[in-house]
Amino acid sequence: MPIRWRLTLWFSLIVCAILVLSGIFIHTLLKNDLRSEVDDDLKIYSAKVHGTLHHEEVPDPLDYDVIHSNLAELPINEFALPGIYFQVIDQNGNVVTKSDNLGKQELPLDTALIERGFAGQVDIATVSAGEGADLRMMVSPLFIQDETLLLEVAQSLQHINDTMGQLQWILVISVIVALGVALVSGAVLARRALAPVERITATAETIEKSSDLGRRVGYTGPKDEIGHLAATFDHMIDHIDRVFKSQKDFVADASHDLRSPLTVFQGNLDLLKRNLNAEDRQESLDAMGREIEKMSAIVNDLLLLAEIESGPVNQDQAVNLKEILLEGLRQAQRSAGKNSVIEGTIEEISIKGNPHRISQLLANLIDNAIRYTPEEGTITLSLLRDGDWARLEIMDNGIGIPPEHLPHLFDRFYRVDRARSRAGSGTGLGLAIVKGIAEQHGGKVTLISEPGKGSTFTVWLKL
Ligand code: ADP
């Protein structure tokens, strides 16, 4: 069952339950209240009868006519105690006297109630008066001279029963109407509230069917839970879209970068099949060697990158950063040509991590610094402690990087300009590897660069 219907049903059921319970409560309360009012009236009336008889002189032996005339003068205000009947019976059940408003009728005789009355109890009960009518009746013994008579005081419950019956209908009808209103309004509200969820589902289905990651929910409603869900969904699709595009670019770049050396290789192979002189033959072989070198560099970098991106491995060895930096410095000095590679501030710092990866990171940065620094430039290596971080700085006064390239510099296969590299272009994977290794060690890489003045790459590693 759709959530919309479930919500509507629950909502309506709760409204219905509240109304039924409050209806029962009101009905019971009113009925008891009206009944107790009747009982109070009966008690007042009964007390007045008792008072009248005891204050009058009743002859001995008993003269029922005297009782009758006494009771006929009862000080009862008919407007204050309306529709109340009385009847006095003797022990044989004969009616001794009764109120004039009974006319020719008599109050019904309820044996159990009469027995309790003659046993000396004052009691009130509901008694059937035939044809579906009920009476509320109070019995009390009347001890006059040596005789015991029974006073019955009663009032019809007809008007209360009628009122309660009407109230019952009103309550049933209001519950039915409220249930209908709750069902309709609940359905409308639930539909409205869940409309964005349906939009999200529809967008997800369209994306799934058409593989079009350009679609978004574009929810503009209030920033509530649903708004949050819609925004999160759009952000997630943004992210997946970016990842997808970058994967696509990556495959395209990788294929392109591997195809170029293969084309050169194929061309030289074709040349070699012809009858070349020794010099041309050697040239083709050299060219093929260079392309193979390029290809293996790309494949090695790709493998390394895949390994780094597959997650942290063997990260808890002690890494003496100073040692690694000095080793990197020595190697760089050997391959720097006319550039000088010098020591900046180098502190004694060790971290936990993978020493091979850190060496690789450093080698990539030093290699770039040498490659993108014209002859007789200076590359300075520093290692400093900065709060909770170890700061590894590789500073050169080379060609620098134009600001528009900075945001993409760490992307795979991104190269600022193949032609400007002094010693031929690299794979374009070096900085992606540097970033991957730094992040694997819970760190980051920052860069300050100015075209024509040089660049400073700073690797931040958690101590
Ligand atoms: P590559 O293999 O092409 O060097 P990288 O990922 O290592 O690939 O570097 C990406 C680009 O960043 C390079 O093509 C180069 O243009 C630029 N770059 C990297 N380091 C420096 C540097 N120290 N000075 C100037 N440009 C640099």
C-alpha cells in the first residue's frame, strides 16, 4: 500500500478514535449528570413527603384518607420539581394513596425494590414502565403508628432517554462526517507532502532509463526534511556526474596517451621493414625505445595511481621525513643539470606512514621542479613542523603556473602546456599521484605559484 494511503488511513483512524472516545465520554458524563439530577429531585421530593407526614397529626388507627389529604397539600412547586409522581403502598402491595398527576395510572410494582424498601432500606433504581418507557424510582419506608407503609417517588426518564438518543445520533453522524473529512483532507495533505518524493523518484527513474546525469529534481519548496532530501539527491547526482565525467575523461586521456606512442612505434616498425641504411635504422630503433619508455612510464603511473586509490595499505611504519628529504636532495642534485638543488630549513621529523610512497611523492615534486625550472634556477627543499603538521616544501624559481590552471592541476592527465616542459612532457599523472599519497596519509597539498617567478608546493602530513 502506498505510504500516502497509509498516512491517510492512520490520520483518519486517529481522528476517528479521538472523536469516538470523546463522544462516549460526553455521552456517559451527560447521562450520569442528568440521572443524578433526577435522583436529587427524587430525594428532595421524598424528604418533603416524609416531613409532611411526620408533622401532621395522623390518627390511630390509621386513616388513609387523612394521609391522602395531608399529601394533597404537599408544598411542592411543580415548576421546580416537574413530573414527579408518588405513591404509598401497604405491605400487601395495595395502593394507599398516590399523587393526582398519576391520574388513573399507578406506579409499576418492582418486587425486588419493594422488598428492599419494606426491609427498611432507602433505595433508588430504574424501573421499566412498559412500552419502552423507564422510570427512576426511589423507595423509602414510612413508619406511621404501628404500620409500615412504603413511599414510592418516581420520575419518568423518557425526556433524558430521548435527549441521549438524539445526542447519540449527533455523535455518530459527526464521527462519520469527520471520518470523511479526515480521509479527504489527509489524502490531499499526504499527496502534497509527498509530491517532492514522487518527483525525486521520477527523476531517479528517468536518470536510470536515459542514463542522463544532467537531470536534477530542482526542488524550490521549504527547506524541511523533504527539501533536504531533494537537495541531497541533487548533490549526489552532481557528484556522480562529476565522477562519471572524470572517469570518461580519464579513459579517453589514457587511451590517447597510450595510442600516440603506439602510432610512433607502428610507423617506425613499418620503416624498419624497408631496406634502411644503418643510421636511419638506428634512429628508428631509438625512437621506438623512447616511445616504449613513455608507455611504460604511463602504465607504471596508472598502476601506482590505481593502487593508491584502492585504499590505505601498510600505513603505520615509522617514516623519517628528514632522511627521505636528504636522500631526495642527493638524487636531485645528481640529475639537476645546471640547476641547483639546495637545503632550506630541515627539521628532524618522523611520521607514521608508508616510506616508499612518501619517497615517490617527493620524487614527483622534485622532478617537476627541475623540469619546469630553466637552467641555473634554484630548487629549495624544506621540512618544518607547523602545529600538528609536518610541512614539506619544494620551492623553485621556475616558469610558474598561470592561475587559471591551478584548480585542475592535480587532475589526472592534466598538463598546463606540453610544449613548455624543458625535458619533454611527462605523463600528466605526477601531481595526481602526489595528491593521492598525501590524502592517503591524512594530509593535503597546497600550491602557491606565479608565472615567471616560480612555484612552491607544500605537502601537509599529519604528525
Ligand atoms: P607532468 O607529468 O606533465 O609533469 P604533473 O601532474 O606532474 O604532470 O604536472 C601537471 C602539470 O603541472 C605539468 O604539466 C606542469 O605544466 C605543471 N607543473 C607541475 N609542477 C610544476 C612546477 N614546479 N612548475 C611549473 N609547472 C609545474
